Amino acid sequence: MFSLPCLVVLVRWLWPLPVSGRSKLASAVVLLLASQYHLWSRLSSGSVFSPEFPKFLVIVLNWAFGAILLLAVFQLLVDLGACVVALVRRRRVATPARLRAAIGIAAMLLAALGVMQAIKPPQLKDVQIEVRNLPREFDGYRVLHLTDLHISRLFDAPWTRKVVDDANALGADLIVITGDLIDGNIAQREADVAALRDLSAPDGVWVIPGNHEYFFGHSEWMAYFAGLGMTPLDNSHAVIKRGAGQLVLAGVNDVTAPQTGAPAPDLDAALRGAPAGVPVILLDHQPRNARLSASRGVALQLSGHTHGGMIIGLDRVVARANNGFVSGRYEVDGMTLYLNNGTALWPGFALRLGVPAELTRITLRRQAP
């Protein structure tokens, strides 16, 4: 369980510093301990996805882990720059100790900022989306999209209460949650999720599972969410009505479901029996199957999972792992995909730099003919 970024920091940053051997040894021990955050998480709960430490310690470990990662990147960039200069001058170039100290301080400060940005309550983001064949009765209809709440020791009961109160104040007609609501089992999270019972909208609160629900007992959690007043959509749909107008709301299981023996996502099953010619809004935790959704006539897909890439630069890597999708609006073969940055994010890597969390209020508009 040795961290490669930590190895880079130890060998390329710490070892060349002009400090005493005792200081280097003490620093190396601290770095090694911090780099094993996910091991400590597994030991605390049996799962790397649910660090069961006091909130303050979870924050400190995220800061230290993030600082190591950022420092490793900075050090590699410095080394690359030194190589380029050495090639031009045709002689070896030493890295000044002051530069090493500067990138160390920068990494710690940026990691602190990243954690602060990650754990603060999400801000409202208003989005207007035109939907083809949208009935006039649904023009101006407001959907509040939540996703990736990752309720945990880090995103705890007070945080959940704040999100619920903020969500209820936004006047949405419908609330949807596209998975990864929790990190932990029901016994661990019962108090932290309790406020979700108060989420309210005229046309209901609808939920689908994300990959993290399958880590902690998918069927138990979906039943528990139903008991909190939410309506699960497991490869199924519902018809929302306003006067003579209709809107289909469909949801599918996560693509990782078969790994735990649960049914795979099945869009055909989710849409079976849906009224013909009625616009479909699809809830799918991960965005990677957006082109399949478009081919089945879905008008709007709402997804999460990527956390928007979390850090500018890293978002390009996350996009490559999700068929090119990472954050915001995409037009996909006549369908609109909206990919939410996340209401929160996984407490195993709680940093955000340039990619804020969001409460997404989507206003539906009739598409001009």
C-alpha cells in the first residue's frame, strides 16, 4: 500500500532538502502515514469508501493526502523544467532549496483551499434546457438535481440539514437525486441521512442508486430511502402529469450493479410501457452511456459520478474515463446530457480546485420548432 506520489515526494523533494537527517526521518514518517489514508479508512470501517474517523481527522487526512499529491506533481514539473534547461545549457542544473520550499508551501496551501472548497455547502446553479416536444404545461417546469451527496463522517447530519433546507427553499417542482447519496451502512449513517426525510417538492423526490449504494447494501438502502419519502427508480419509470401534458421520468441502475449480483442497467425495461411521443428525462448515475440513451429517444439525461473532475487539469483525465464527459451540458446525438459537478464528493479525496459543488436548478423550456 505504498503511495507512488509519496515516493516521488520522499526521493525528489524531501531527501535533497538541506535539513538534518533527524528532520528528514520525522518528515518521512509523517508523509508515509498520511499517504496511507485509504488503508486507515479500510481499517476503520472495513471499506476504503467510508472513513469512520472524527470529522476533524477526516479533514486533516484529506488535506495531507492532497498536499502530497500536489507536491508530487509540482516536483515532477520542476524536474521536467530542470531537464529542459540542462539540455539547453548542456550541463546539470541544481534545483534551489528555496524553490523546493516554495512548492512545498504552495502544495500545502492549495490543498487547504481545496478541502475548504470541497466541504462547504454547494451553491445554486441555474440552468435552462430546451426539450423537444415538451408540452406547454411543462414550459418553465423546475427540476432540482442533486447527486453525489456522499453523506458520511465528513458530510454529516448538520451538512445534510443545510443542503435539505437550501433545496426546499428553491421552489422546485420536482427533486431528483442521481445516486451516491451515502458512504457507509445504515447503522453508520442513520442520523446523518435523517434530514433527507424533509426534502419536499410538489411532484415528489425521486432517487436512483449510484455505484456507492452497491458497496453498502443497495437493496437495503433503496428501501430505506423509500421510507424517508423518496421514490426509487430501479430500471423503471413514472409519468408526471400537468393538465393534459405528460413527462416521463425514468431511472436505471448503475453500470457497476452486476458486480454485486444486482440487475444491470436496463434502459429498455425502464422505458417499457411509457407513453409514446412523451419527452423522457432519464436519471443515470454515470454519464458514459449517454449515446445509448440518445439512441433510445431520451430527451434529457441527468447524471453525476465524475464530481466534475474535482481539480482543473485532473478533469481531463476524469473525462477520458467517462467517454469524454466530465462536467456541465453536452449535446449528444439530439439529446441533452447535463452532468452535475456533485452536491458533495467522496470523502476519500475531498478536494476541489476550480470545480465547485452545485445545487442544480434546471428550468425546462419548449424547444423552438
